[in-house]
Amino acid sequence: EKRYPLTTKTLERMLSMSVITESASDAAYDLLRFIQKKIDKSGGYDRGEKDP
């Protein structure tokens, strides 16, 4: 049986950081999907001031 010298508090922090990282990753992915939908809906090109 392996024993790890990590306290319960350390393990809780590690798990918490893992959950936060996963949530941030999901949020970034959702934002990218939202932006891609907007690009697809606009026809794929920007209608900025430089365009005639």
C-alpha cells in the first residue's frame, strides 16, 4: 500500500484548483463557440470602418 505525505487540507486545495481550472476551461470553450456562431451568422467577415 502506497502512502502519500499530503495532508487533507493540501488534497482539498488540489481538488479545488482542479475544479476551478476545469470551470475556466469550460467557460473559455463556451465563449469561443459563441464567438464562432456570431462570425458564422455575420457571413465570416468584419464590416469595420475600413470596408467600403
